[in-house]
Amino acid sequence: MCIQMSKYVRGFAYFAPAPRDRGAIFNSMWSICKKELRQYFNSLTGYIAIIVFLLVNGLVLFVFQNNIFDYGYATLDDFFSFAPWVLLFLVSAITMRSFSDEFRTGTFEILQTRPLSTWQIVTGKFCGNLIVAVIALLPTLVYYFTINHLASAAGIDSGAAAGSYLGLFLLTAVFVAIGVCVSSFTSNSVVAFIICLVCCILFYYGFTAISQLSPFQNGADYYVDMLGINFHYQSISRGVIDTRDVIYFVSLIVFFLLVTKQNLRTR
């Protein structure tokens, strides 16, 4: 028995990647992430896009009609309702050059020579773009602390705010996965931006709009709405984290990354 176990362990150790190999793979994936970060922040465009995102959300929350001061109580509901629509444009702008620029400049062939599988290249690109999007979201925490400080009585419900930020992060991750996927189908970054924007709108609000049509008003509207991102985002934003909502978001992310991987393997 001991001899058989020792053979099994030796066999497993033979096929398992060496620590150095795993370290090299991680370093290569991290270099792809850094490349995405440099590509976005080496130009003024990246900073302008993030500033516009924060400015628009700030104006809606504090300046425009029906702002936070008109309610008379501390809430971030307007921000979490409006932010996804601004994220549509921001994420499309972030991800539009992920693979399209690689195809246009011919550097994708060089990328393939690295000791990485197609899946690792895709996840490296995804993580890099997601980090950029999260960097844009982090300053919005200022809204939470500012409104809490200005509140004369009870502040913002921390549980609901945490759930809403989790929903916003998962929503951003899905948008990034869609953007990376779309970018792998074209060498034109403008085309990638437009198609990504349309796809994100369809997946975010398309099913909700379809569920409101008269043919689905016999009880089927709930199930049609459930297929869309908005349904699950609103569910998490209530502060109650349902595993079904998390599984939905993770499944969408994995699906679009797998489509990206398959598309790159056929090029």
C-alpha cells in the first residue's frame, strides 16, 4: 500500500508544475496586467475618462435636480441607480483597445510567444482592465463619507451601502468581461467601443425592457427580468447578498472569458 501511494505521489509531483514555472506564469500574467495599466494611464485620455466619470456622478448626486439635499435624509440610492449607466461608457472606453490594438499593431503574435496559455492571456487582460475600472470606482467612497458627515441624524445604512458597492463591483467585472470579449473580435477600437456599449446596455437593461412588454404581463415578466443584469444588481443593492445573484455574475464573467478564449484560439 505504501509503495503504491509513494508511486502515486511521485507521479503527481512529476505532472504538477514546478514552483518556478508557476512563478514565471504569474509574472507573465502580471506583466500583461501592467501593460494594460500603462496603456491606459500613459495618456491623458485615461485620467480624463475617470475624472468625467466622477464629475458626472458628483453632479447628479449633489447638484442636479432631485439631488441628495432635496431628500432630507442620507442616501446613496441615486448614485447606485445612475452609476451603472456611466460605467457603460467608462468600461467600454477602458476595454476597447484590449485585443483590438494587439491585432492592429501585430503584437498579438508576440504575445503568443510567451509561456502562457490562451486562457492565461485572457485572464491577464481581464484583470488588468478590471483594476483600471476599480481604480475609477474607489474615489466614489468619498461620497459615502461626505454624506455620512453631513447627515444631522442617522447616516447611510452601512449594510446596504456595502451590498451596493459589491453589486457595483460585480457589475463592473461583467462589463469588463464583455468589453474584453468584444475587443477580441475586431482590430478597430472604435467598433469595439460601440459594440461593447450596445452589448452592455442589452444585458443590463434589455431584459427588463422586454419584460415590460404586454405579452409578458401574465406572470412571465418576472422570469424574463431575472435573465438580465439589472434584476440581480438591484437585488444585491438592497444589502442582502444572495448566492444566486453572485453565481449569476460569476457565470456571466466566466462565459464571456471562455468565448474570448475560444475566439483567440481560432484566429
